[in-house]
Amino acid sequence: MFGAFTLPAWAQTVKVEDPWVQATVAGQKATAAFMKLTADAPVKLTGGKTPVAPVVEIHEMVMEGDVMKMRAIDGGLPLEAGKTMELKPGGYHVMLIDLPKAVEVGQRVPLTLIFTDTEGKEFTVEVEAPVRALKRDHGKNAGHGM
């Protein structure tokens, strides 16, 4: 007899901890989501979906000379099996772009994260991320300049 909890051999899981979205102000067209991701096998975070923004991209902050720049990651963000990857201000993050209205502190944002395994199969993880204000640390990590 097959158990009700049997998963296909290809099924992957990713644990998502402490997801949150940065609050915005009126007129701001983008924000970021942050979280800790731990995969049970090598996978890539390749995208996402949310009802609060029509465009979701995986981004990174990098130094180019003396300038910190934000850019989309081509091909997805690799996660190693069993190692936690922290998406945080000033580093890797999930961008929510073309916001039709502000996201406010206290709101909860549904977010579908899209992952791709080593065989090219996609799977999703659903999270609900509370909206928080970004804590500034005296200019060292000013977020996304938004």
C-alpha cells in the first residue's frame, strides 16, 4: 500500500524562514522581499509571483568600482543542499517591480517562489511575508536607495 505522504522521487523542498517585504511610500514602484532559504538538494531560485506586483525578479547588490549597484541575476540564484542562503538588504533579494500601490507596514504579501532543480523541473513554495519598515544602520546598508 502506498502512503498518503509519499512524494515523487524528483520532489524537492526548500524551507523558507523569516520572510518579509520592505514597506514603501506612495509613488514608489518597487520594493524587495527578504528571507532565509534552505534547500534539501541543489536548486536555483529562478523567480516568483505575487498579486501585489506584476514583475518579480531575483536581484543582487554588487560593488562596481566604488559604486554599489543592483542587478537582476541571470539564470537564478543557486542554493546548495543543506546550506542556508540569506536574502537580505544589501545582498541577494527578491524584487517586486511596478507596484500599482504602496505596500504598508502590517500588510501581509502572498509570494510564490519559483525554483528549478538540477534536472530543469520547476516547483514552487508559497509564503506569506509581513511588511516591515527597513531598519537603517547609519548609512552602511541603506537598502536599495528607494
